[in-house]
Amino acid sequence: MHILFQDIRYAFRRLRGAPGFTAIAVLTLALGIGANTAIFTVIEAVLLRPLPFRDPERLVLLSEKLPRFPIISVSYQNYQDWRSQSRSYTSTGLGAVRNFQTTMTGSGEPERLPAQMASANVFELLGVQAAHGRTFLPEEDTAGAAGVALISHGLWQRRFGAADNVIGQSLTLDNRPYTVVGILPPGFQLLQQKPDVVLPLEPWAKTLPDDRSWHAGILPLARLKPGTTLEEARTEMTTIAKRLEQQYPEFNTNSGANVNPMQEQIVANVRPALLVILGAVGFVLLIACTNVANLLLVRATARQREIAVRSALGASRWRVVRLVLTESVVLSLLGATAGLMLAVVSVPPLLGLAAGSLPATGEVHVNAPVLAFTAALAVLAGLLFGLAPALHMAGLDVRSSLNQSERGVVGAGVLRARGVLVAGEVALAMLLLMCAGLLIRSFDRLARVSPGFTVDHILIADLPVSPVGHKDASERMALFDRLIERASALPGVRSAGAASFLPVSGNGSVIHFNIEGRAPKTPHEYVMANYRAVTPGYLETLGIPLLSGRMIRESDREKMPVVVVINAGMAKTYFPNESPLGKRLQLGAIPDKDTPWMEVAGVVGDVKQSLASDAPTEMYVPVRQANTILPVFALSLVMRTTTDPSSVSNALAGAVHEIDANQPVVNVRTMEQNVATSLAQPRFRTVLLAILAGVALLIAGVGVYGVMSFVVTQRTREIGTRMALGSTPAQVFRLVIRDGLRFTLVGVVVGLAGGAVVARYLSSFLFQVGSVDPLAVVGVTALLVAVAATACYIPARRATRVDPTVALRYE
């Protein structure tokens, strides 16, 4: 230990004596280790941190799977059968949760709250207890039971002032009173939702139609019995699904069951992107380590005589290796300290960049696991980049080193090693730049995709109405009419309309329908399409083109013949080589005498629901006629403005509250913001990988500059001799530039080959871009070569100013 502390003190003295070298090395390592620490902080919170429930590794999430939908919510009837027939789970059995939103009215402004419905056994199943009060009793989770509610810790503080007497108070949700029986623990979240209110599930579920094809967002969850494996649970659920398929072939044909670990299911969509980013920051660290190893190797030449003296005085090879590795680990720990500070300030903007693309999780901050990761990474990096210089030092020829009279002579082995390291870091930087270039090209093409309507000058807002306060269908439609009419009359508004679901929002309703004269013979022949209930003026306000027939009119009301407008994709899919106008459709998988037939009145252009996917088959039904078939309780308002749409938002809220003080106006935003939100995840991974590639480029540039600066310093005598013998400054300049770019070009070639292989793993993230895109390859190659040439330029200029007289007296 005494020798170790002595080596550490010596390492600090040497680093303090070379401030330029130390600053470059610490900055390089800070960028590499800091990037890894920042990304690991997010990954630890999202992927690695266990769910905050009892024995989270045994929690599973269940879902149905259909031929067109690999994962879909479970129908209430199937959920009941799964619950009664399954035996793989603990005595709490299957629970279920459903995400929704509710409007709270009463004191203060009406507020739209994120909410969940949960079966009474969910909290026991999860091992969660109320922070105050209690959770649901079994008798409260039954049809006809008095309304009770749990509220979040945040809502308790925000709307109730953290009052001690909140338990037992009444809460008005969607115009229905509920009694608060408990307060959830701080930070409670379940299935990517942080609910402000939780209500019992069964009272709502009992109102659903007796239809197993009705998927209403019910997500079952359970806890595996001790000793029961995931595969055994999956086998049992497959057996149950096949049994139900035989019992209910009209609904459950080809319907299966998924059983997945809850945490795995929650992070399934974001895991691939985070792992790609983790691999990218790993490459950044490798580049940093290669850079510092190169600097240490070049610097080691100046220590040859010192190490030779140590060896001559009896130091063993292991003693020399330990001395050099101690210095490299000390250097790495200094870089890690700076990197940790960089990570702390980087995490908040990183989360801001990721907004909307990461699942809801607990607090994301630098904690004990992250500190341990950073410390381990620092030690590993120190050993990694110190190994090559240590082995070089240990292998010195003592006699020749002691007899060497010329300081700064670089051996051929050191030159080769330096060249390999430069080529290596350039290759890694090239690989990252190529991947970033592909993602940038892909994102650019995705952002340029037309959604099928004009996006500019449109303000949108959600208008959910209470199913209790507005039970009467005609009264509800009259309210929507007044709201849209008032919005249309606002200053700066050209036109307005509304729909049950907005395009490019990730929301929608897919529904079975049948075509007159083509009744399906088996469930295999069932057809489906996206379904929208829309008001007159909605299609015109968005600028969706009319291709044939007519748009929806004001006259398309309750007692008039029901009409439907379909998109071009639906016309092409179900009415190829014929006009769909006048054809009749009916909602429902099979013909039903109680459901009205809808006549196709028009065909409009396709509208995308996701910019990365083809436009779906879609139908638009007049809202008043749709309300008689499937009640409509929420519409999203769209307004085309003549001015900045954001300037109308305050006037819209005031106008709505003039009509109904309890009517919330939710999620007011522009259509451009709505489209941008749909690009959150590809934007996150593209911007982040581009930043990491930029960091890699910077480190590689600093590395080339640092190495060439040291080389020019060590070759001062050689350069002076060349100039004394007649070499011109231009020739010396070309010599240094050629020396720097030679290994750079080798690294570029190797990086291109490696990038072509790695890019194949990015194919699932790319949109209309191949894994080898010529424009991306040429662009990043030119950029990297330009940066390397710039890094060589300053040392080359310094080399041309060497005074031959001074250089020859250098010793």
C-alpha cells in the first residue's frame, strides 16, 4: 500500500507537470465517461430499476393477440373467463386496469385528470397500500355499488391543500359524486400512467355490451405462483384461449393470449432505441480511451530513459507496468470526476429531449448504482488505455535506452502503434457518424411526409363531455353544435369542425363493418376499418381533398338516411375497379337488422395516422348519425386560423366556459405540435445519436491534433535537419499533413466497412433509407476528413516555423 500511495503521488506530480497533456486527456475522458454516465442514468431508471412493487419479477401483464393486432386489450368477457379458469397465479388471481381520463368539477376550474379503473384486488396483488385511508373493498368493486375513489398524493396536495380530513370528502368526476376513501403513495404509477384518480373497474365494465370482440382497454395483470414459470403460465393461457375459441368461434377465432413480464412489456417499445444509444456511447468511450492511449504512447517516448534507469536499479517489469497503469487510472478518475459533473447537468436536457418517447418512470437522477457504474467504468477505462503504454515501457531495451543520446527519437514500433490507434479511433468515429447520418437522412424523409392535409394555421383542442351530465343524446349534440359555432365565430378563425379522433395522434377506433351483398361466411372474412365520427366542415377545415361524390353536410342529421364518406385507400381495398358511391355499409362484423345501413356518399384523400405507415382504410360518419349508433362523448375541435393559431387559444377557452363553465378544454395545441409529438421517439434517437457522433468527431479531432502536436515536438530535431538540408516550409507542411491523414484515411475505410455491418441493425429505425445511403456516406466521409485535416493543420504550421539553428542545438 505504501508503494501504491507513492505511485499515486508521483502520478499526480507528473500530471501537474504537464498541464496541456492533462487538460486534453481529462477533457477527452470527461466527454466519453460523462456521455456513458448520462445515458446509463436514463437506462437505469427505465430498463434496469425494478418496478416499485412487491417481488416485481413475478408480475406479468396479459393481453389478447389477433392476426392483425399482436397485442391488444382484452374483452371483458374473456377477462372474466381467464380469471375463473387460470391456476398459474397467486390467490389474488387476475386483476385488471384500464387507463382513461375524467373531468373533475366543483371548486376551481374544471380539470381533466389522468385516471385508471382497477379491480379491487390490484393493490393487494401489487403489494401497494394507501398512504392515507385504504384501498378498495371487494364489495365496492361491484355493479351498483356506491361510488368510491382513490386520489394521488399530488392531487391531494394540489386541490385539497394536503388537508387531513380529505378522507370521506366528496369528489365530482364527470358530474358523478365519488367518496374519497384513500390517498395513493407519492409517485404511484402503473402501466405507464400516473393516475390522479383511481376508480373501481366492475361498475363500469358491467355496462359494456355482451360482445367478446369489444376491446375496451382492459389490461389484466397477475402474480405468478412461487414455483410457476413464465412458460407454464403461457402454456396454460394458450390452452384457455383455444378452449374459448371452440366455445365462441364467432368472436374468438384466431384469438390467443400473451403473458409477458410486466416490466418487459412496459419498456418493449423503447428498449431497442436505448440499447442502440448505449452502444453508441460505448463507442464514444472506446474512442476516448484510444485517444488517451495514443497520447500516453507518444508521451512515453520522453520517459524511456527514466524507465530504463528504474529497470537498471532493479525495478521488475511488473513494477514498471504497475507504475504506468497507476498513472492512467488516476488520469481516468480525474476524467470520470469531470464526466460525472457533465452527466449531472446533461440529464435534465436529455429528459427534455426524450419527452413523450420514454415510458413514465420514477425520478431520473444520478444515484448510487450510477455512481458505482461510473467508478467501475473509470477504472476499466484507465486500465484499457494504459495497457499499451505500460507494455511498451515494460518491453524497453535498457542498454539502448541508457545509451540513447538523442531525446525525442521515436521508434518504429511506437510509430506503428500510434498509427494503429489513430486509425482505430477514426474508424470508430466514422462508424458512429455513418449511423448518425443514416438516422438524420431517415428522419428528414419522415418529417417531409405529407399527412394528407394542410398542417399550418390549425389549432386543435379536445372537448370531452360528461356521460352523466350529458346523458341525453340530442342535448349532447346541441352542446357540440354550440361549441363549434362559437369557435367558428372567434376573431381570426376561418372555419372549424370536430372529430372523434384526430389524425397523426396515435389514437383512433378500428371497427368491424360489412358490405351489403358480401356477408362474411366465416370470421376469416371479417373486414375492419378506422372509424371517425365527424362534424360538417371537419374535412374542409383540414383541407382533405374530395375525390368523388360529396362531403358531409349539415343536412346529414338523425332522421335522414345515414351516409358515410370513405378514403381512397378503403375504396381501393374493398371496391377495386368500381365506384364505391351508392354502396351500402353496416357497422358490425355481420349483418344486423337493428343497425342502420350507411350509403357511401363520397370518397376523400388518404390521411395518415402515423407518418411512418401507410394510410389506413378509413370511414367518416356524420357525428349526429354516428351518435345514434355508437354514442359520442368526446370530440376534438379543429380550427383553421388566419393568424398564429396559438393566439386564439385563450379566446377559445373563454368562449367554451361562457357556454358551459364545467366544460373542460383539454390539450390545446397547434396541429404542427401534434405532428411533432408523433415524431418524438425518432427525433430523440436521431438527435441523441447525432450529438454522440459529434462528440466522437470532436474527440477524434482532438486526438489527431494532440498526437500530431506531440509528434512535431518530438521530431523537432529531424525537422530542423531537413530544413537545414534544403527542405522548404511547404514540403515540411505536406510531410506533417500526409503523416496525419495517412492513418486517418485507413480509419475511414475500416469505419465504412464496420458502419455498413452495424447499419443493418438500424434497419428497423430507418424510413425510406437503405443501410448504405450514398449521400450519407459521402457527407460523413468528407466531414471526417475535413476535421482530421484541420486537426493536422496547426501542428503542420508550427513545424514550418522551426528554426534549424535552434533545432540542431536542441540537445
